[in-house]
Amino acid sequence: MIFSGFLLTVFVASLMLTYALRQYALANSLIDIPNSRSSHSIPTPRGGGVAIVVSFLIALPVSYKLQLVDFPTMIGLCGAGGLVAMLGFADDHGHIAARWRLVGHFAAAGWALFWLGGEAQISLVGYLIGLNWITGILLAVYLVWMLNLYNFMDGIDGLASVEAISVCLCACLVYWVSGYYALMWTPFLLVACVAGFLCWNFPPARIFMGDAGSGFLGLMVGLLAIISCSKMPDLLWCWLILLGVFIVDATWTLLRRLARGDRIYEAHRSHAYQYASRHHGSHKTVVYAVLAINLLWLTPLAVMTAIGLVSGVLALAIAYIPLILGAIKYKAGVPEASGPGIN
């Protein structure tokens, strides 16, 4: 009862803070004006993701006091998440050069790995690989890519929020069936923070997340995966499976744009989910489709991996093949003519 009351309090705090941020954005003209690269057509306040950041970073020390998280988890998540959120917040209010953002992102990843990665192990075709300088670099690149791809995928109403909520809840199911109950608290806490914001961001959105929120969310889900593989190496594969929709769409689109010589940090709307929202004329349809994929396709594969019915590498391949075909079907990474957005 105490724990559920705490989560409810966090949800309400995020909900009310999002409302306050919307009023602040309206009063200070922090409005996202639609352009040829937008997926919306109505001017909308931005920066609401700060509510997720603030509520989560306040709730973490309280969780530590309640002995729900340990000290390395609290300090690692707070330090790295706070740095990424500050960079995103500054970029939301005035442009920061991509190279300096990247330096900050790697600094945040390094801080998090220092506190959280010491016991991390990766299971690869029957071999356990511990943390060394090679795997440390790979995990840092993974974290930086996760926070940036989450930013890229936050392009239509509600998608980034629903992805975070569904993936975290499904990860809790994976923890439950595999017996790692102590790992469930932090994902539940993140769900409560994001759910409060989603009440204002569900299509049609009344406020957008902004770089502060999307980068923070990408880093947090990436770190939750690393925390889990310090307990059971195969759990990293479970997270990579659950995050498949975002990883495949963003990575396939990036590779296509790199092959074409595009500037990868330049705004565009050539992700598969953006093409899908225009094809179906609805953000909500795409959000529900992603939710269904997560629940009905990716979660069963993650559960089977966690209980040892299938290896992580094989399950990942099975999970990703249809997603890659979907990315190809919806022309991910293919340039498109300018046009109006979809509400």
C-alpha cells in the first residue's frame, strides 16, 4: 500500500508539473511552430518532458531512503540523467552545437557506467563477457545512441511516452517471471513519471516532450538494461528485444541517411513511424500499433529469453527481422517531398 501510494504521488506530481510547464511555455512563447519537417500542423508548447525529469530525480533519493534502490543506482541515474536533461533543456531554449552535446552525452554515459557498470556482464553465444575497456566503450556508445535515437523517435504525439511505459512494464513482467523482483521498482517509478506527462501528450498533444525529456528517457531505459545485466546477463537481450521498434527504426533510418551523405543531426521526417503516421493520417493509429507490437510480439520473445527457452541472440534476430521489413515497407530513411504535418 505504501509503495502504490508513493507511485500515485509521483504520477500526480508529474501530471501537475506538466500542466505548470505548459502554462510557462505559453507565457514565454516556447512554442513548436510547424514547418516542412514537422509531423504536426498546430503550434504546440514544448518542454513538458522536464516534468518527467524532475519527478524522477526527486523520487530516486526518496526511493533510496526507503531502501527501494541502492546508492550506486541513485547516484548513477541522478548524475547522468541530470546532465543529459540540462543539455536538452539548454538546447530547447537555444541551439547547442552537436559536438558539444555529444561530449556531454559521453560524459553522462561515463558517469553512469562508473557507478552502475562494475558488475555488468554480457552473455554472447554461451560466453560471459565482463566490463573492460572494450565493452566499456561499446556500452558508452550504446547509451549515447539510445538517448539520441529516443530524441529522433519523439516525432509524433504520445509515441515516446507510450514506448517508455510499455517497455518498462513489460520489463517488469520479465523480471517477475525470472525472479528478479528487486529490479522492478525503478522501471515502475519511471512509468509513473511518464504516465503523468502522457496525460498531456497523448494524441492530440497539448504539450511536447522536448529534447530534455526525450534524451533523458533514452538514457534511463538504456541504463535500466545495464543495471539488469549485472544481475542476469541475458536480461540485456530482453531489453534490446523490448526496445526493438525504436532501435530498428532509428538505426535503419540513420544508416540509410549516412549512406546517402545526409547530415545526420539535420531535422527530417523520414523515419518509418513518420511515414506510417502520414500514410494512415493519424498519430494515434501508429502509437497503438507500436503498443501492440511491444505487447504481442516483442514481450513473449523477451520472456522466453529470460526463462531460457531461446538464446538472446536468436530471439533478437527473430524479433528484429519483421521490424526491419516494416522499416523497409514504410521507406525508413528515404527522403520525401515537403508537406503538411498530421495532428
